[in-house]
Amino acid sequence: MDIYLFEAIINGILLGGVLALLALGLNLIFGVIDVVWICYAELVMCGMYMIFWLHSFFGWPILLASFAAILGVAGLGVLLHLLVISPILGSAPINQLLATGGMLFFLQSLATLLFGTDFRNIGVRLPLIELGDIFISYSRLLAFGTALIGAVALYLFLSRTYLGIAMRAIAQDREIMGLMGVDQRRVYLITSAVGGALAGLAACLLVLQYDVHPFIGLSFGPITFMICVLGGLGNMIGGFIAAFVMSQIIAVGGYYFSIEISYVLAFVFFIVLMFIRPQGLLAR
Amino acid sequence: MAADQNGQRSLGEGAMLTLCNISAGYGSFRALFDVSLEVGAGEAIGVVGPNGAGKSTLMRVISGMLRASSGELVFEGRPLTHVPAHRIVEAGIAHVPEHRRLFARLTVEENLRIGAFLPQARRHYVERSEWVYALFPRLLERRRQLAGTLSGGEQQMVAIGRALMSKPKLLLMDEPSAGLAPLVVDQVFDLVRRIREEGYTVLIVEQNLQQVLDVVDRAYLLEVGRIRLSGLSAELKKNPAIRKAYIGL
Ligand SMILES: Nc1ncnc2c1ncn2[C@@H]1O[C@H](COP(=O)(O)OP(=O)(O)OP(=O)(O)O)[C@@H](O)[C@H]1O
Ligand SMILES: [Mg+2]
């Protein structure tokens, strides 16, 4: 096999890890709270700025800054829930979409206002790993490994703990959760924090590979939504698999054509699949 | 066992659960009008009445799923009128809701786990689940099966088991026999007897008047949101109006 194709496939898998993490977070929020955080990728952007300022400006070690960003974005998730979602929980889905969609523009504009449109780089350069003739970016490998650990941790949490089981149950019957002794508002807050933390974790991994600017969310927000819809909105496993399908299309398409064309291919694939299976690849 | 055999007692005195002039409804629609009722510790009480009488609404008010618009609800001396549902379970009232309402895409075991969500129940999860599996050996074989794939009778067992996981003092059951074959209905009523023998206090809503009067000590007849009649089961069984309207004799 062509060595460059092989490298593209590997890179696709590595990219898939981070996308899978974002898809998991979005699906978790949707599955439990039944809202779509349209501004999810913008939370990632906030996290990337947090790491940038803490590390490059205040000189915090990168690990500490990353940890702080995870907590920070978890806090943003809680704030988003309390200030935006919670007051409109019972209203029509379109209103919720408009509200979180509005947050997307709000966060983008706020970042532009505060930091300008400069591209900022934290200046951490991780080495390339050489495997025979193949080069693998260390930061991508790290991102993939961390994303995988995050996904496994989330899986264990959802399948083994009382709170995790309650989160899966709540999507099936909200009204009777109270009868089980579950305080819905508390579960929503915790879910928002976990969803935010996953966005924060993604921010830590992405800031190693990309420059931060107010519109960075646009580079992976839309693709994350496509992945979630492709896997069946709210379906964690579907989203996880779809992340790797999409990232392969992008990586291998980029090898045969160009990276721009590969995104076009991904969108076309998405649209065609929506015609064939509107309920998503792995609808339940 | 039954706290009081004459069925006459001044309201609130020594009762485990007291409802005093409870009214409730949905939006502008009123489903309950000044309902008063009491349940003594160790008693089994029935609530019977035709479709749409407000029986389920009454259960929902007690378990906090629905707020009473007026009236008072006292459980073991504690006012519970505006307490949210998750605190009411904590106080010791478990509700087996109408239509079972299992988490269909969770396994039997996970359904029981959710029933033991409260910290006080988690600590006793192992012994409680062993007790529930002893009560329903069928469920032990099926504990890894998705609840939605069980038969109606088995689902009812899970619904009751799930409620028992919180080790309640008072168990509310809303039509546990609905939609089950006659043989299974008998099993459900046997089960209610066994739960009583374990010392639980039970408040049970049933359409199945004849059978429920065989299990409970006293019963209330609810019609269009009002208590029409109440008394000892033996008396109600003999009541000509009830015999005519509900037992069909
Ligand atoms: N969620 C609701 N919204 C509006 N009205 C409701 C709602 N639930 C019940 N009702 C109305 O309240 C009244 C009492 O209903 P409830 O379910 O308590 O009756 P029930 O005695 O349990 O009847 P059944 O034996 O059929 O279960 C009915 O007229 C019903 O239409
Ligand atoms: Mg009913």
C-alpha cells in the first residue's frame, strides 16, 4: 500500500478521536437534557483561549493550564445551562435552538471584542514520531489517546454509576425520575458540567494542533453536528463510530484530492446518507 | 396488623398518611375536590372508582408528581404538601406508577439500581436486590434483559421491585393488575398480600373491585374527583350500591 495513503488513514483515525470526544459531549447533553448546544464548538474556543492566556501570558505550566481550562469550560457549561437553557427548558425546540445559536454568535463576538481576530499559538511544539517511513504527529497521537480514555471513562460512568444510569434513564422518561428519588435539576447541572468538561478536554487537545481565533469553532462545529446526526442524535455509540467514518473521509479525501475537496466530500456523504437513512447510521 | 378495625378515627391522629381536603387538577381542569383520606401504619387501603375518577391524580399528588392546589398532606407528622417528588421518596413513600413506566432500554438490574438511587438506599442495594429477586425469582433469570422486552406480568414485577428498592414505608400502587391475564392478576394480588405480610403499608388503586376488596382492610370509593364512600372492605362488599355498580351482582 501507498505509504502516504497509510499515513492519511492513520491521521484520519487520530483526528476521529477528538471529533468523537466532541460528538460524545454533544450527544450526552442532547440525550439527557434534550437540547442541542449549537454553541458547543464555541465553548471549545473559550477553552482554547483559557489555555492560551494561562500558559502564554500568565506562564502557567501547560498541564496546569489545561486542567484549569477543563474546569473552566465545565463551569461555562453550568452557566450556559443556568442562564440560557434552564429558563426555556419547557419551550419549543426551535426556541432552544435559537437561544443556543444566539450564544454561538455572542461567544464569537465577545472573543473578537476581547482578543481581536489575531491567530494565537501557544507555541508548544510536540515532535513528530517516525515509524519507519511514516510520520505521526505526537500531538495528534496524544489527542487520540486522551480522547479514547475520555470516551472509555464516560462509558464506564454511564454504565456503572448510579448517576450515569440515571442519566440514561432520564432521556426515556423524565416525568417519573422524581419518583426514583432523582432531582432532575441536579442531574441537568452535572450533565452540563460533564458536557462542558468534555469540550474543555477537546480544547486542550486542539490547542496543541491549531491556532486560536474567535472563529475556530467553525472549523469543527459543523462537522461535529454532522457526526452527531449521522450517528443518530443522542446515540453515543453511533456518534463515536460516525466520528471515525467522517474523519476517514476527510483524511483520505485530502490525500487523493485536497483538504478543501475532502470537506466537500464529507458534506456530500452526509447529505446523501441523510436521504438514505434520515434516522442516522445507528438509529435506535 | 391493621391499625384500626372500626374505620372511624379522628383525622390525623396516629395515621401514617393523612390527606386533608386535597384539591388538584391540570391547568384549569379540576380533577380532585376536597379529598380527605388516611392510611394507618401497617394498613392496606384501596382506592376504587370508575375511569377518570381521579384515582391516578390522587396518587400523583401523594408522591409529589403533581402539586395540590389546596389542602394538606401529612406523612408521619411531617407536612409534605409542597415537597418535590424526590424528597417524598426520601421520606419513605414509593409510587408504582400507572402503566408501569419502566425504563425500557435499561436492563432489569439497571431499573432496580435506579430504584435505589437515594444514598440511603444505595447502601443497602445488595441486600435489597437479593430480597426483590427472592420475591420475584423470574427477574433473577432476566436481570440482564432489557426491561422493554419482558412480558407484561414480568414488567409489573420490575415496577414493583423498583419501588421496593428504596425500602419505602408506604407503597403506592396504581392499577398493578391492569392489562394482565386473569391468572397473572391473581399472582399480582398474591404479591400484594405478601408485601403486606412483610409489614409494608400499602395504598392501592384498582379497577378490579372484587379482588382488591379481598386484599385491603379498608377502601375509598372515588367518583368524579370526590370521595363518595369509605369503609371496611367487608362492609363495602355488602353495600348494595357498590354491588350493583361495580361488582355487577
Ligand atoms: N396530564 C393530564 N392533563 C389533563 N388532564 C388530565 C391529565 N391526567 C388526567 N387528566 C384528567 O383528570 C381526570 C382524572 O384522571 P385520572 O388519571 O386521575 O383518572 P383515573 O381515576 O386514574 O382513571 P383510570 O381508571 O382510567 O386510570 C380525567 O378526567 C383526566 O382526563
Ligand atoms: Mg388511573
